[in-house]
Amino acid sequence: MGPVLGIETSCDETAAAVLAADGTVLAEAVLSQAGHAAFGGVVPEIAARAHLAHLPAMVADVLAQAGVAPAALGAVAASSGPGLIGGLIVGSSFAKGMALAHGLPFVAVNHLEAHALTPRLPALGGLAFPYLLLLVSGGHCQCVSVEGVGRHRRLGTTIDDAVGEAFDKVGKVLGLGWPGGPAVEKLAKQGNATRFALPRPLKGRPGCDFSFSGLKTAVAQLVATYPAGPLPVADAADIAASFQHAVAETLADRAGHAMAMFAATHGPRTLVVAGGVAANATLRAVLTAAAAKAGFAFVAPPLRLCTDNAVMVAWAAIERLRAGFVDRLDHAPRPRWPLDSSDMQTTAAP
Ligand code: KG4
Ligand code: ZN
């Protein structure tokens, strides 16, 4: 099989990558869109237009860098859900157009499966199935038993907000701008994590679902007890640290339950953490300790492969093609596409 082109446009990262069939990265590019910060969050229409503006040149660039002519590709793949529908339409239509023009197979990649299969990249050691994935980003917060290509069992998910959303909201109420995660982590370093008693949502409850909306609201209510205007820096730091501590304890508890659920079927294996929130050093440390306690190995892919990128999309496509899955050109991108959907293991002859 020739090299595979992957395209990622499900949120606010425009990305393209070319991987050789053995998973070697030949070229990759990621553009984190500017233009959303002023609105305090990703504006779907701005994102879709920016994908459209940047994707054609980016794809030409990665193909040139890889030294691969379009017709020499083995397949073209795009994230086709879940995500913001405008961006998904841009990326998947572009990929389908290339597939049609050059007579190539098209692979509609589930963005969550792309995150889930990342630790199987040869460069990351090619982790064997099964393993447990904790996906923590601005859009997702779930525990998944990754059992094979197209074979995933969702053990738990958030019943309201994703953990990254909670960081972003707390960043906003503390006046730190958007996205909030990195700024909250930085401020928390100077703070006292035990000063404010904040809720640990669902801690100790059976299962490994998550909930962050109550914690987010508790922080907003705490900030509202201060006079209007900027908070004293020391108080803001204590709030950031106390919030991060509450998240850490919650994630450790939920991941502990997830590992017990996973181990009941497969025994202790590996806990993989992915998504932008995995950048947080405190959370990583807490999860490392939780994994050790449960007898699991702990893996966190390098950050550029943890956050949205196209290497993971091309890699997931390679895995799907090897397993015999290919998609039709009328495959419809979809904003919601749970990992354990029945169509994750189907294929349709073009
Ligand atoms: O995976 P990602 O880049 O994009 C998607 O959401 O798909 O994740 C972005 C999220 C944002 O909510 C951001 O605030 C959060 O990850 N984040 C962090 C940190 N860095 C990014 N959260 C906590 N601590 C960080 N250091
Ligand atoms: Zn993602």
C-alpha cells in the first residue's frame, strides 16, 4: 500500500499528515486556529471557514515535503466525526474529492478512534490490544476499553461537561482568557490547593462516569462572593489550585474504577491518557500514581500526538485498511459518533 494522507478538521485544529504504510511519519502539519480567543471559545462557523482557507495549501505542503504525488497515495482519510459539523464537512469533502480524482480508497475516521489508536503507532512502541484509554480534552471525557480496530467498549463518559471545558470555564471566571487549561495550571502552581473545599463530583460512586458541571459552578459561585473587579492574585491562585486538586482527585477516583472494570475482563494492562488536558503535570502525576496502585503501566503519548493532529487520523486509517475497512464516498460526516457504535466494524465496497 502507498502512503496514506490524513486530514483533521473536527474542531479548531487544521491538520494534515502523510504516513508510510508502516506508520512512519513522512510529513505533518498542524495549525491551531487563531481568531477564537476573542470569543472565549471555538466559533464553529469561523472554524469551518478557516479550515477551508488553510487546508488546500497545507495538503499540498505535506505531500511535497513527503515527496509523494497524490496519485501515488494508498488512501485518503479524514476525521468524519464526532466534532463540529462544518469543519467535518470541509475535511471529509476535501478527502473524498482527492479520492475521487485519483481513484483512491477513502477512509472515514472516527476522531475518537484516532485518539484511541495513537499509542499503537510504531514510533510510540506499538502498544498491543487491549488497553484502557482515558481521553480528557475540551470536547471529550471518557474511559474506553480499546480491544481491537473498530472494537471499543466505552466504560464511562461525562454526564455533562468535558474536563477541559471545566478548566476553560474556570480560566474565564478567573479572568485568565481562553483556553483556560494552561493558564489555570500555571496560576495553580503559586496557590494553596487545600484552602477551598470544592466538590469532587461522583467520587466514590460505582462506575467511571464523570461530571464537572457542579464543580465548575461551585468555582463560579466562589468567585461571585468577591467584590466585582479583578480578584486578588493570591486568592485567584488558591482557587485555581483548589479546583485543580478537586479535578485531580476526581480523575484518580474515576480512573481507579475504570481500571478495576477493565481488569475484571482483561487483567491489569496499560492506562493510556490522551487529550489536551493530559498536558497538565499535576493530573499526569496523580494518574501515574493511580495506575501504579492498580498494577497498570502508564502511557501518555507526547503532547503533540495527544492533542488534535492528523498523524493519528492517517494512522487510524492505516489500521482500518489493514483490517479490511474502507468507506464509500457518500459516507456522511456526523457530529455525534460514539466509539462503540455498531458501524465501527462495517465496511462498504465503493
Ligand atoms: O485535545 P485538545 O487540544 O482539543 C480538544 O478539545 O479536542 O484539548 C484542549 C483542552 C482545552 O479545554 C484546554 O483548556 C485543555 O485541553 N488543556 C489543559 C491544559 N492544556 C490544555 N487543561 C489543563 N491543564 C493544561 N495544562
Ligand atoms: Zn480530539
